[in-house]
Amino acid sequence: MHGPTSAPHGRSSARYARAVAAAVVAIAALITAANAGPARASEPARTAVQAER
């Protein structure tokens, strides 16, 4: 019984390369988001009750 011993649907190395590239991009996005820090709050708007004081 003879047949191909590699992946049945084309090059497996290209699929692995895409998967590794996607993993690298995902890790870079997570690291960037983790280092972004919390957003700064702006000054709260004054209400009518605060303006009377």
C-alpha cells in the first residue's frame, strides 16, 4: 500500500507557519493590552447641587 505520507491537503508547513504567525500576533496583542494601563478618568461634570455650594 503506497501513498503520500505527508498531510493529505497540501503543504503542512504553510499551515504551521500561519498558525505560529497568528499565535505571535495574539501574544503581542495581549502584551500590548496588558501594558496599556488603566484609562484616566476625566473631571466629573458639575451638577446643579454642586454648583449651589
